[in-house]
Amino acid sequence: MTATQTGSLGTDNVAAVEAGQDRVQRLSTGGLLLVVGLLLVWAVFSSDGVARIALSDAFDAVQLPVIPLPGTVTVAICAVLVLAAAVAFLANRGAGRVRRILGILAGVAVVLGFVTWVAAGSTLPFTLTNQLRGTLAVATPLVLGALCGVFSERAGVVNVAIEGQFLTAAFAAGITASLTKSLLAGLFAGVLAGVAMAAVLALFSLKYLMDHVILGVVINLLASGLTGFLFKQLVSSDVGRYNAVPIMPRIAIPLLDRIPFLGPILFNQTALAYIAILAVPVSWFLLFKTKWGLRVRSVGEHPHAADTVGINVVWTKSASVLLGGVMAGLGGAYFTIGSTGAFRPDLTVGNGFIALAALIMGRWHPVLAALMALFFGFVTQLGQTLNPLGSPIDSTFLLMLPYVATIIAVAGLVGRVRGPAADGQPFIKSS
Amino acid sequence: MTEESAAEKVVTVAPGTAPRSRRWVGVATTLIALVLAFLVGAVVMVVSDPNVVSKFAYFFSRPGDALGAAWDKVVLAFGALIRGSLGSWGAVTETTAQATPLICAGLGVGLAFRAGLFNIGGQGQAIWGAIVGAWIGFSLTGVPMALHIPLALICAIAFGAAWGGIAGFLKARTGAHEVISTIMLNHIAGGLLGYFLITPLFQMPGRTDPISPQVEWTAVLPRLAGTRLHVGFLLALLAAFAVWWLLERTTLGFQIRAVGHNPHAAETAGMSVGRVTIVAMSLAGGLAGLAGAQMVLAPTLLTSYPPQLSSGIVGGVGFDAITVALLGRSRPLGIVGAGLLFGAMKAGGLTMSAEAQTPSELTALIQALIVLFVAAPKFVTWLVPALRDRRSARPASAPKSKKEVSA
Amino acid sequence: MTATVTDQVLRLEGITKRFGALTANDSITVDLVPGRIHCLLGENGAGKSTLMNILYGLLEADDGTISIGDRELHLTSSKKAMAAGIGMVHQHFMLIPVFTVAENLVLGREPGSFGLLDLGAARKKVRELSDRYKLDVDPDALVENLPVGVQQRVEILKALANDAHYLVFDEPTAVLTPQEIDELMEIMRALRDEGRAICFITHKLREVRAVADDITVIRRGKVVGRAEPSASESELAELMVGRAVNLKVDKDQPQRSGERLVLEGFTVADHAGHIVVDHLDLTVEGGEVLCVAGVQGNGQSELAAALLGTLPVVAGTATLDGVDITHAPPKQTIAAGLGFVPEDRQRDGFVGDFSIAENLVLNRPQEFANSGNLKLKDISRNAKERIEEFDIRTSGEDQFVKALSGGNQQKVVLARELSRPLSLLIANQPTRGVDVGAIEFLHKRIIEERDRGTAVLIVSTELDEVESLADRIAVMYRGGIVGVVPPDTPREVLGLMMAGIRQDEGTEEASDD
């Protein structure tokens, strides 16, 4: 109800109790850690043997040693760390910052403990370089998709249509690259398709004031229907012509790729991965260091205020949504020309929604959202990397992790998420 | 997404009762949206058909060829669409069969809309309905039909309701936006279905691919012999009536609508918004769960057995349901109509792809276009200015107060 | 001061604006003269804000011209208005809460080259202006963390940063303490003396008389008169309302029947966990009206919300007729006999898309139902009776409440709350945004409820309303009660109390004047 302007009370004299939401958040985080910690304790008893972590794979220029970790001990240490963090949260001990560091440590311990548990006793090593290089590749569209969401939602247009933008862009990029045999043309077509879908989003949300979420759902259906239809009608009629898609090669950056460990991970990737990496700081700079960025953020927070100082609200929003379309177009192109080549219906399989999840967990901040995308990429890749080791857990569950994590995040259990204030609200001039 | 605004926002697309004078505009807008969607669909169909396109190459020397070919193509395809959905008694029953889960899941989405909730989770809820319905269908043997079918349906509804209730609970207790949580729950349900199908509990013995055994005949919904009209369709109509009664005639429905229109006022008036949210999402999930069960328990034409549970069993019913609810404007009668229309398009789509070599995906495209235009009435009125609000042109009549508008 | 910013008159001539059937502005003519403060006086909804939105380019007039000197202006956007030297301090601040003061100040005309944002220059500009007008604003503070009074200064700085020659203040005093109002008036006078033209929009007669050089009164979209600042309050009120107004409510001495609502150490936290009501001790007796006065945002609304049960009580107790309602949710407090008229009726008071009939049973649908099934006839009959009793002007009980006027909407809310026996009536800003005719009616009904023996708690920021309704006045400041005083306490004393100065000191300071 009426929690009117606590600001007017000033902040100096108001004592604060722990708000209900903070308490729920603290306890749930603690509970979550407790559960995971107990699972790790259980894992201690099946972690006999040595887990070997390889820091380079056979093809790397610089061969690094394989680190042997004693299974039982490592998992036990990780379990203790996680449990300690759980206690700190549950008992409300330690200052906020201490707890945050503990939380991060616990997160690392969970991953390390889990990997050790799986790899313990296996004859094959867990190749960390493969894992991280794969992470970057898998995360490429996720990062770009999350940035698409950042530009759209910072300007106040809710974007649940990233999936549809991906799909259209993947189709356009694939078919164009196949017809022209030019990757550049394919990339360009992908970007155009992403922008076209963004234009639909902008037009119907801003001019025809359609509900953003409904519009997003409809755009996804539209993209699926359109690409599905064209695929059957056109592409299937002559696969050699329309669906023989060239694939982007990995480009090694001279010298840098010879840096031990980091070189093969960061500097031997496809052009799209480099674009994705560069897009993060560029997006941050655009949003927070330029006049345009200030205006974009203002129309997402309080469009009427922006209107009264003479900013063209609809144009500013449109521009940002369209720029987001560029990002989604690049991300969509990954699915055809950037990875597997040929297009098939619905080949983006929910990646757009994972990007959306990264956006929300990254709290609408380009850098945080990209980090979240990387985290989701890491988890997805983990299933791949662990598969040959004979993982005791079905990879289905690892693939589900981003979705579970997002639910936990929006439920406010890992930190309160607060989006742009006017996100999703129609702007009607001077009400 | 801002939590507070979202609820009120959604309601704008799911209007309760429009003033009578504006009703015909709503109907006209819907009709125009339909025509428009089919027009755009026709254009896409024509320009992507290699045969027709080849005739457009010499359009300027013999325009008749190209236009004729285009017209023939449209007539052939849409003709097949109509024949396949309405052309015979068999076709009509195919339509009702396709419409059955659409109506049930559409009611789920529509009911949630009326509570101010956007249930994108029909997909996941239907998946649970299918999982549980199929499992009870094939794992219990020797149970009489009068027990088996109700048991399968009730359990499917219960699991769907629970899955929907999770989103409702999270929204009520933590404020987690239902749009996000239901999207994520969809993917989790889909992943679980895929996982279950490779466990011994669900996988058909002797098979390596993810598919379940056939359900027992005692769990198959009875049908009119030789057609696809089955009991599920009657259940769907019954569900529509029940939802109408619930919303318009009961105190619970009164609360659901109040919370949907204005949760703050509802709370101030003593209603528990959280409880209503959980109940509404559970009911919505139950309806979607029913839809999922119908997909694994309704007999197909040839085998008279339902399809076996597989990873793609529910198709996109959760998303189709959203389009049904939007086209039906979240009112039970409208949802039945919209469900029948989209059911007809699905039924006809099969004929269309067989007879006119036009992929049935075209109907998915047209369906999306219909909803795009229906949910953006401003776009339609922009195209057809005659539909614009006439009241501003008649200054004398309106009894509206001055205070309101100028404030 | 001799420096003159401009010497050209801004003239709005024959401005007409229609919204559908409604004429919000009917051929209005107003002159804004440099070096003078022009007051636009009118009731809520008289059309003042519409006129100013036209002047600021946010709305386009259907007819009429705006000119400066001989030059006619075509103000199709706020950008053009700003370019013409028009600035506006909006009633609802047009500030972006998560931006800093500096960012807000330069938004739309950012300093910096190559598209880059130069926040250093923005900070410098804030400091310059803030020093020049002695407004004391920190450029790096986030606006959402600033008190309302300071936020308003940022609004003023924004207009000044654009070098506005014609400054419009739209209902600027609603959220300020009496002291802050005085400071604002000083700022307005200083700006006038610099040679700027000031347009001051308000419905508060006292403020008009204190600061105006010219007065134009608007009623129902028309200019109904112009007055001198020397005009008496009752003259102005009559012009504004269109008839003689009885500002006092006829009422007898309260027949107190003993304590009904008792608060002890009552402490409330808002959703963010801030303590907003701090160890409050208060009693309300049956048959009396206790008014909680204070500047908006000092915890009054949260006190009311916590009593209803929508905000958490973190310490202390509340009992109603001996029943503990401290932690009771709204359902239980309502069942215990609490009638509640919320502050923001659009948001909390009714469901706009429900009919009048449905809204009249919103808090107790189960009483109009038979084992869960609604009895539509009873609901309809109840509505007809209430419409008659409360004189709700409507085309019928099926009409949507959102289509009613503010006064009639409030009557619907009050009709619902008063149509059952109550132990306690809480009304938060019961007449905000309501026309004078409806105010008299609503006040009458509230006093009738008091005379029935109900304990009545009114929250109001309007001292006029407090004085005419209260049997006792409790002044709140920063979550606590500064003092409980009789209704005939002088306004100066109340003003000081509202600024947190205790009553005994307050009396002394006031007598020094």
C-alpha cells in the first residue's frame, strides 16, 4: 500500500530493521547453500581416487602440466566451505561484505567440488582449457542476446522476443551465406533480420502501444512460423542451394594465442566470439558514458521527465531497441554460420530465453549480464566436457541449471532485482 | 519488468466488460485482423512458392500468368484448408479434436489473464498433465474405464495445478514475476520430460529412443466410432462453462477479477492478493494439465489409440493457448470460438500440406499474425480509420465529468 | 534588483482545448508580465494544468495563440517551449530518481563533445546555480535519496539552468512544510525581482494572497474573474467555487464514549525496512474525530496502512475495542469493524473496471453470496439504495466507477465503508482532488458517523480540513507524534509542530512574532 516517499523522511534518523524481503533473501540463500553443502558432504563418500585437471589440451602450443587433486580431500574442503557460508547466512553473522565474499567463495567451491567429484577416479582428465574455450563459444550468442535485452529494456521496452530475433537472424544468415558463399554477407543478413524483428517490436510497442510481453510472445511465434514455413517450402526444395552453409573459421590472433593457458581460450576463437567480447565494453560505454546513453536510460526510467526536457522519447526508445536488434542479429547468426552450419526449424532451442535470464540475473547491466551469460555458457559446456568422464548426473540437469538459477534469482533469493522503472509501460504523451 | 505495473497492464488486453456501444468495434477489429492475417499469409505463401515466383520473372510481358498462378495457389491452399477442417463430418470432428486441448489450455491462460497474471507456463503445465496422464494410462492395468479415465485426468490436473501453483506461490510470496518464472518452468518441465523418457519408469521396454508404452485401452477417451469426436471435447465445453460460472457468479471469481483489475484496491478491501494469485495460477495450471492429458489420452483416427508419450508430445500447446486466450479476449465463450478456429486451422493445415504442397507451418504463421493484429487494435484502427472512437465527434452526449479528464 | 532578464510579455490568448465532449479550457487569456507573480487560482480540475501543459508544449491547443511580445509561438513540443524561455516546475516532479542531481540537470542538453557525456561540467553547473540562488544542492546526490523539498529545488534549478524567463510553478506547495513554503515564496520573489515572469498555479487561497501580484481565477475551464491580492479569502473562494462557500462544518461538541482504538509503542517499517512510524502512543475515543496532521511523508499514511494491516508492525500493539489487531491482515481488521478510506482512491479505493454495484460490495462479497455463489439481485438492490443515500451522480449502478468524477468516486468509497456498523473509521485525505460541493457532503457524512459513536481517525495534510473536522489534532513529524492539541490551536503553532518543534516551544516562538 501507500509507502509514500520515504525519501522525505531523510535517511539520517530512520533506524532500519531488516526488511522482510532481505530476511527472506538471506535465509533462502543460506538454505540453498546448506542443501548444496550437504549434497557435497554426501559426494565426499563417492569421491575416491584422484581427479586430474588438465590445463592444456593436446593441440595447444604450450603444454601445461596436469594437476592431480585428491578427490576425497578436495570435495571435503569444498563442502566445509559451502557449509560455513551457509551458517554465516542463516545465523546472520558477518558484515555484508564478508558474507558476499563468502558467498562467492562458496560458489567457486560448489563448482570445484562438483567437477572433482565427477572427475575423481576417472582415467581421463578434466580439460579446463576445453571447458573454458567451449564456454566462450557457447556463451557467444548468450552474451549478444543479453546485450540486446539490455539495450531494449534500458529504454523501457520489455524484450521476451530475443528467441524470435535469434531464430530469424539464424535463418537469414544461413540462407544468405549459403546462396552467396560469403560469411560476411551472411552476417550482414543476420543483423538485418535481427533489426527487422526489433523494428516490429519497436513499432507495435511504441506506436500501437501493444503490451510488450504479449508482443514478445507473438514475435517468437511469428519467427517460428515464418522460418518453419520458409524452411519447408523453400529451403527443403533445394538443400544444396539454400542450406549448404559455410562456417566461420577460428581466427588465431598472432602472438597472443601463444600465451600459455589464456591464449588458446581467449585468442583462438571465431570472429563472432571476438565481436561478442568487444560488444560488452562498447555497450557499457555507450550506455553510461555518452549523451545518448543518458537519454536512453532516462526514457526507460521516466519517459515523461525525458519528454519535458525535449527528448524525443519514441525515437530514443526505437534507436535503442534497433541497436539491440543488431546484437540479437549477430547472436542469431552464431547458430548457423557461427557454429553448426545448416539451419533447421527451431534450432535456437531456448537460447533466447537463457539470454533473457542472463539479462535479469545481470540486473540489466551490460557487464553483469555478460558475466551471467558466461556463467550459463559455462554450465552448458560443463555437461559436454564431463560427458566423456562418465558423469554420474544426467546432463539434462546441467542444461536445466540456467532456468532454475533464474527462478531463484527472480524470487529474490540471491539479491533483489530492480529493472528500469518504466520497463514495459506504454508511453502516452502527456497524460 | 516492474512488478506492480505488469498486473494492471495485462488486464488491458483482457478486458472484462466493454461498454456495449464499443462492442461492435471490437468484433469488427477482430474480423479485420483475421482477414488481414490471411492476406499476409497468402502473400508469404505466394512469394515463397518457386513455381509462382518463376512466373513473376516475366510479369511485365504476361502479367496474367503470374497473377493467375498466384490466385490458383491461394485458392488451392486455402480451399484445402477449409476442406480439411469443415469439408466433411470427419473433417469437422478432426477440428473438434484439435480444438479440445487448445480450448482447455486457452481457458488456463485466459483465467490467469483475468487475475492479472500472464501465464506463459501453459506449456510446462500441459507437459506435466501429459506425463502424469500417460503414466497412469499405461502403468495401471486391469482398472475399469470408469475409474481409470477420471483418475488419469484428475492426477494430470493436479500436477498441472501444482506446476502452475509454483509460479503463483513465487509471485505471491516473493514477487517473482510470473512471466519469467513460467518461461523458466516450461524449460524445466521439457527437460524433465526428456529425462523421464529415458528412465525405466517411462521408457517402452525394448526401445532405445525416448518413447513410452501405449496407454491401456481403459484410459483412452471414448469417441464416436469412426470419427475424432471424443469425450475430451465435451469436457472442454464443460470446462468453459465452469470457468464462466466461476468468474461471473462466484465470490472467488469476484475476487479473481478484482485482483486482476486492481490488486491494490483488492488488498485494501480485505482480499488476500497472494492467495488469489496462487489459486488462480493453480486453476490455470490445472486447465493446462487437462489439455496435456487430453493429448495423450485422446484416440487418433487410424489406430484408435492415443499417441505415445514422447518429448514433443504437447507440441506448442502452451503458446497456442496464449493466442487462443488473446483472440478470445479471455472470455470463456470467446476462447471456445478461438479454440475452434485455431483447431480448424490445425486440422486443415494437414490437408493443405497434403493436397496443396503448402507446409502446415503456414497456419502457425497466420495464427501469430492474427494475434499480432488482435492484440494491437490501434494498428487495425490505424489501417481502417472508420473504427476510430466516434465519441469524440459527438460532443453533446457524453455524461462524463469534467473533473476526471482535465485533472 | 535592477537587472532585467526580459521585458516582453508572454501572452496566452483565447486558448481553447477540448477532450472529447469536455472543454477543459474555454477561450482563456492570461498575461505573464516580467517582474510580476501571476497566480492562477482554481479548484482541482478547473483546467489550470491543461493550460500550463499547452504553454509548455506538452499539449496542443485547439484554438488560440501564444505570443511573446509581437512574436507568435508555435509550441508543438517542450523543446520549443524551452527554447522560447519557458520553464516549468511540475507538480509531480519530472526527475529521474536513479539519476544524480547533475545528470538530471543536464538531461536533454548534455555538455560534452563527440557525443561523450561531460559530467564534470554538469557538476560545475549545479554548483554555480546552487550558489547563485543559495539553494544548497549536492550535484552527486541521487535524487531518490533527497527529501521532497530538495527535489523541488532541483526542479527549479533545472528550469533556471535553461535560463527560463517565464517560470511556471504548478501546485508546488502540496508536499512542503509551512517553513519550506515560506522559503519557496522567497525564491519566487527573488526570481521575480530579477525580472522573470512567474506563473503560480494553486488552489490555496492563503498562498495566493501572500505572494501574488496579479490573480486570475479559473472555473470549469473559463476565466471567471481577476482579483487584487488584497481581496479577502472568502471573496476569492466564492469566485473560485461559483457560490458562497461554507468552509466550516456544522457540528456539535463530541459525545466521547471512551477509548476504542489504543496504540502503544506502535512501530511500523515500510517495505524497504525503514522505520516510518516510531513508537507511537495514541488513543481515539468513540464519538470523536482525531485528525493526524503533518506534512506528507512523515509516516501518517504508513500509520493508516499498518492499522489496516498492509504494512508490517515491528513493535508495539494496537487494540480496537479491546481486541488485538496489531498483526491482523486487512480481512480481519475489516471484520473487526474498521472502515478504511484510502489516500489514493484510484489505486486503493476502488476497481475502476468494476461497476458501482460491484465496488459497493468489494470488501464483503461473501455477505452477498449463497455458499460462494453471488446473489446478483441483492448486489444490485444494495447499489440502488447506496446511490440514493449518498447522492452518487451516475447513469446507473452498472456504470464503471472509472467513468465517475472524483467526488462521486469518493462517495462510492465512503458509501461502501459507511454502509455497515463500524468501530473505527480511518480516512486518509478524504477530500483530496474532490470539488467543493462534494467536500461539504463528505465532511457531513464523516461527522454523522462520529455522532453514531464511531471512533474516527482522519489523516490530512490540508490544515483547513483538519481545523474543520478535528476534535483533537495529533501532529506527526518523522514518524513520531510531536503533540496532541485542541482544534483551536493557532495555525502558526501547528506549522511549527509540523516542522518538528514541540508545542510548548512552538507557542513561545509564535508569540514572539
